[in-house]
Amino acid sequence: MAITERRPPATDARPDELEHALEERWEDAPGIPGFFNSVDHKRVGMRYIYTAFIFFFVAGALALVMRVQLAAPNADVLSPQTYNEFFTVHGTAMIFLFNTPVLAGFGNYLIPLMIGSRDMAFPRLNAFSYWIFVLSGLFFFASFAIGHPPDGGWFAYVPLTSKPYSGDVNIDFWGLAVIFVGISTTVGAVNFIVTIFKLRAPGMTLHRMPIFVWSMLVFAFMVIFAVPAVTVAASLLELDRLFGTSFYDVASGGSALLYQHLFWFWGHPEVYILFIPATGMISTIIPVFSRRRLAGYVWVVTALVAIGFISFGVWVHHMFATGIPPLSLSFFSAVSLIITIPSGVQFFAWIATMWKGVVRFSVPMLFAIGFLLIFLLGGITGVMVSVLPFDWQVTDSYFVVAHFHYVLNGAVVFPIFGALYYWLPKMTGRMLDERLGRISFWTMFVGFNVAFFPMHILGFLGMPRRVYTYDSGVGWSGLNLVISVASFAFGLGTLLTLVNFAMSHRRGAPAPDNPWDADTLEWSTSSPPPEYNFATTPVVSSLHPLWDEHPVPDAASGPDDARDDARRALGVAGALDKEMPVTEGLDALPQDTLGIPAPTYLPFLAALGVTAIFVGLLAEAVVVGVAGAVVGITAVVVWLWRTDEDLR
Amino acid sequence: MTAGTAFLTTVASIVTPKGSEADRIAGAWWLMFGLAAIVYVVVAGLIVYATVRGRRRGARPSGLREDAFIWIGGVAAPVVILFVLAVVTVHTTEALRRPARGALAVDVAGEDWWWAVRYPGTDIVTANEIHLPVDRPVDLRLTSDNVIHSFWVPELAGKQDAIPGQPNHLRFTPEATGTFIGRCAEYCGLQHAHMEIRVIVQTATDFGRWQARQEATRTEPVSDVAAAGAAIFQRQACAGCHTVRGTSATGTVGPDLTDFGGRETIGAGLLENNSRNLADWIRDAPELKPGTAMPSFHDLTDRDVQTIVAYLESLQ
């Protein structure tokens, strides 16, 4: 498309010679070595997404088996023990191993491209974060291999999960995996924050930052403040279990409620940690398919930041029935109501955008509109459950199961599917099939609503969550059958997108640079982008660079007040030296340069060391744990010892 | 929507309240439901309109003022609605779970996986059933010495957790006679699904009669068969785990069986209490309720089992 053409790089070399030189400089090693030592944010990001989707389909399959068990009263498909394991693993995997990492994957892939950078600020840390994620996931699912999957529910309340009531290693798999994967999330968040503040293209001031980048910035800050709480919750649990401390043991003066406070101090922000990037995707997709800028950009950014703050003040609404005095509960009830307002602001910004634009119903937009209709209901029931006395009735019932699937499945997974249809062409260089995409969307949309809406009613009829069966005489049979059938339709819909993805690899139409006529910088480079993203750094003077400037100017015409090093890094010379320009945090003026490390096995080795520590703790094998610590620490020391100069 | 609400009001649910708390909450629900329906229809309507508006043939550019639209729809309208809900929350909450004079105190303990019920100040101990007089405030003291459970009888009141080391109170007034079924609502392990509680609300007279019968001194077994059953009960492991007041059976692992013959179910709502089910349960409880602390008794003869059944059914 015309507006995406870029000027040839300002250098004497012929363009094809230059391209060749760049490729030689940046290429990963082929085959297996390249697989283990790549630090390219695009490879890491795509692996994140693919790996997370493997966990998505596994955890989804568990849910479908549970729905077979619940399709009829007193069914005997799953034993109570297996059922309890399945819902525990389903919830844990969806939250920790699908939702959070898949969003991190999109962030990893897109943020450097969206801000006009050549990589993340800490590429090796980025690779480390991925390896920790995939190894912690394998660690968690290894529990199936030895026949002891976690069975304490995804929030693993004590005392049920304490040693006297769960003597085997099932719960240790859960507790250790939560601590384990938290390392990945946390270092990833640090990387996002530094990348977003320091690597934006010249001219991309904060108020010209794409909304998705804003959402990932809020995501990262929330992760840094919230994840320590769940790490502490799980660590104290494991100290109690493995070393006999008694933080949660009432008989020895501990507290069972302490666990719930710690868990939900992470747990509620976590809902928004997932939801905020999802809305960032929606705020990206809606304007592009309405052919108009996002209405109320400042409103939406303010709303994202406000949600980030307020979400830390609502955790007790998961504990309304625990006997905390009503006065304190009323405070949390009120804050839970207030958090609706920033969501309302975003909602009306999206409606205004479509209203003033001309909507194209392409597949990403269908998912966005589906999201709006689903999140509207999930938001409304969210307001209902923050009304204290009503929550006393519906908490821990199927009403809440319905509510949080409307929010976490409908309002997070639908945007993620929309994002797949939107960005996969950039990542793979192949378009997905529109027709199959439409069929997939409608199957998912109808299946989703028919599967989850009736759960509200089951909650009203008194069906508690997490029951492995029910009696025929209680009037729940018909609705449960409908739900089970529809859940398979929803599952089929997600599989159709998987098929679509597989087919696009073989015979998808080649994706142009900017297939959707979008406005952000990732669409100014080729599909898929070259390893170095941009031969010359774009210079930004608008919130919508690809809409407002034809073509986007590059560093050859960059700002005059750049320091020399920084200016050099902006251009092809920087790309040839594997450098990125570093800019000032607020106004994005070139400031310095940052080298991009060569491929290295160190992150993978360090992650293996960490894995051995957790295996050692699980198996209570001191030797394994110590060996892991030695390998991990050595890898990190070597990694820090060698400067960027050595590695490039 | 109307069909749905009609359905909801005909079967036992949180919107067919039979107790003071459930009644208040149902009131709040219908108000919220009305507001929610309006909000959903209006906003969904705006979404649909917004998506098609610009696509119409000859559509003119919209003069919509974005900031005003966001301000009104995203801030002002929600603030008004949320204010109403905040008032409803405070107003409703204020009236609920307050100590009342003359309330009947009942201790309810969550066990794995059944409920122990005691009436303080009396000898009455029962399980999985709570008898209450209608229209008299009740104060349920909820405790657990094992894992966390949650007491929930949807037609009477919302949930209250039973948490180790922290007795909680659930206070309400039953407003109609009848049997109301509740369940444990906090995941408590293997048989969380089979932890029912029955609240039997009676007229004051009937409740008084029930109470008097409970407190009356127990007599000897009514028949020879029952007497034989009683002997086996004492001799076998039964007495080690169960209490029958007035006998040497004083175990506390399982439910007190002093009034077992009068109960409606076996295994906390698992089976109807009849001779056949009871015999099956005695022979092999773990088969029927995997994880239960009650062992199987395969070495008992059919005759032994029948006599124990007769004995237990005679306990009223």
C-alpha cells in the first residue's frame, strides 16, 4: 500500500547489498542452536503466543471433559478426585499459563515494532522470561505424568491445601509452579517498562504512544506490584508444607484468612492485568476498522491508569462471606462499584469511535464487537456482585462462574482471537482466511453465550461451583445439558481458528505490509518484519504516523538536537552495528545507544538451573536443588560479566 | 426474559425467599435486574447503531461530540446508577445479620463432609438437619475445626463461611414453614458436592414438640430385632465413631445418631433415608461416597445389617 512505502536507507551501499549485510549481521543460527540461543523479541514473542495456545487447548480440553461429566446428573465419567484435579488445573493453567503469557507474548512481539525499536531493552532477559514460562508450565503439567495433579482449586485455599488435608505432592506442584512462573511474569514486566520508557522512536512522546503500548505499560506496573503478593501466598504455603512452619495453621496461632488476603491482593488486580491489555487490543482494532482515530484517547489512557490503581483496592470483595465486619466490607463494596466508571469511559470511547467512523466487519472487528456485547453483560454482573448482600447469595455459585467466564473468557479471549486475526499476518506474512474466520467467530460467539449464560440461572437455583455431580431431583439437569452441548460448540469454534492458522501457513495469501490500512509503526515494515525491524529508525510526529505522514520520515531527516552516538544509531549504521537508539523517557529525544546482544545459551541455562531448584524442592532432593542453584547462578554471573561489546 | 423470570419464581431459588435476609436480597436483585436490563438494552442498542450508522448509503458525517458523549455515557450515567446501588447496598446491608433479642442460638459445625448441629443450652445434637421455629430470629454460629466450608440455604439467606479459629454468625428470621435445602458453597475437598443441609422450619408448636422429643430420656430399643441391632452397634466399630445419647456409644468422628430414624437423608443429602439405602450405606459407604470416613463392613451378615437398620430406624 502506498502509504507504507519507506524511503531507501540513507547510505551509499546499493539497497540489496545493504539488506544482505544487515541480514548477515542479524541472522540467528539455523536449526536447533538458533532455537535455543535466539534472543530476537519477535521469535520470543511468537513462541510465547504459540506455547500459551498449547496450554489453552489443553486446559480447554479439560473443561470439555468436565462438561461431559456435568451433562447428566449422577454421571460417572470422572471420579470426584479426577474432577477436582481437572477444575484446578483448568483454572490455574488458563490464568497462569495461557492468559497472562499470551498477552506478554503479544507485548514482546509488538511493543518494539510499535515504538520503532530494534528489540526489547533486555533481549536476553526476554529469552530467559520465555524459558522460565515454558519450563514452569512443563513442571506444572508433569504432575499428570506422576499421577498427582493439583486438586485444591485454582485459588488453593488453606487449610484444605495444607499438609494435614492434602498430604501428597499435588499441592506442591501448584504452589511451586505459581512461584516459578511468577519469575517469568515479573522479569517480563521489568523489561516492558524499560523498553517502553527508553526505546521509543524519536518524537514518540507519551501522548503519541499507541494505546496498546499504554495498556502494556499499565499491565507491567500492575504485575510488579501484584505478583509479589501471590508469590508470598504460595511461598508461605510451601514453607508450611515442606518445612513445617505454621503461617496458616490456626492450631499453632497462624491464620487461614491471611492466605486469602495475600492471594486476592494479587488475584483481583490479576483480572485487570489480563483485561487491560485486552482492552488495549480492542482500542487498536476498533479505530482501524472504523477508519478513524480512537475517540477520547486521553480519556482512555486515563481510564487504563485509573483501573490500574483502583484494582488494588477491591480484593476483599472475594471475601465478603468470610465474616469480616460489615463496615469494612462496605468500603470494598463501594470501591468495587467505582471501578466501573473507567470501564464505562472506555466503553463509550469505543462506541463514539464506531459512531463517527465507517465500520468494516472484518474478522478482527467481529471479535471486537462480540467482545463489546459480552463484556457489557460481564461488566453488569460485575457491578451486581460488588453489591455486598447480593454477593452473599451468588458468591461461590454458578452465577459467579458465569460472571468470571464472561469477563475472563469473553472479555479477554475474544480480544485475543481478534488480535490473532489482526496481527498474525504481520507475524507470519500470511493472511488468514476471512470466511473460515467468520465461521469461527460465530461458532464461538453463539457457543459462548449459550454455554455461559444459563450458568447465571443455575447459580440462582443454588448450584455451588466445583461440584463434581448433582442429583436428578434438584432441577439443574436441563440447563446443564444445554451448557455442555454449547461448550463443545465454543470449543469447535476455537479449533476452527487453529485450522485457519495451519492452513494459512500452507496456502494463505501473502500479507502486504499494511493489510488493514492501520496507523501504527509495526505496519510500516515488511510482513514478516526483518530481524532488525527497521533499517533506519522512524521519526514520529503524530499519534497515527501511518495515517498522517506519507511516508513516515526516517532518521535521515531526524531531529537536530540528537547526540552524535544516538544519531548514528538511528540510521543504518546503527542497524549494522546491532545498536538501538535510546531516547528520553517523556519526550523521546535521542539520548544514547544500546547494543543488542548476540544469540546466547545463557538465558536457557539459567532457566534450566531455576527449574532444577524447583524440581529439587518438589522432590525434596537437596542435591538437585543445589546443582540447579549452581548452574543458574553461574549462568547469570557469566551473563552479567560479559558486556554487550563482547557479545555483539 | 419474561419466560426466564417466570421460571425462576416457580422453582426454589434465591428469588423465592422464605427468610428475612433472602427476602431483602431478592428485593435488591429485582431493582438491579431492572436497571441492568435498561442499561444492557440501551448500550447494546448504541453499539449496534454505531456499527451500522456510517455504512448506510449516503450517511453524513456524524456531528456527535465525543467528549460530551463519553462524559455523559461513561461517567455521569454510571455515577447516578452506582449511587443508587450504593444506597441500596448500605440500606440492605444495614438491616441484615444484626443480633436480635430472643434469637434462637444454634451451633452449626462444618465437617468433612456433613454438618453437625447443636442447640446450646440443651442436649440436642443432630446432623445435616436444622429444625427452626417460623418467625423467630435465629443466630447460627458457624464453626469448623477442619477446612473452610460455607453455609448456604438460598431460600433463607446468603452465605457465611465456617472458618477454623473464627466462629462466624449468620442471623436471619425464617418466614415460612417448609423444608429448605442448602449446600456447602466453599470447595472443601473430595465430597464437596455431597454436603447438603436441610433446614426444616416448623410452627412454634411443632418445633416445641420436636424439641421436647429430642430432650426426652431415651428408652430401650422398641423391638427384639432392634435390640439385637443395638448390641451389634455397640460391639462393632460403629460406637467408636457415632454417639447415641443414653448408650455407651459416644464416638465423635461421625454424626450423632440419637435421632437418626427421624432424618430425611443419609450421607448429608446423598440418599433418601430408607431401609434399603441404609443397608447399602452400612455395607459399603465408601462406594457410595468416596472419601467418607465411614469404612465398609463387608463381613457383616445380611441379618446383622438388617438388625442394625432396625435399630437405627427406631432411634427417633
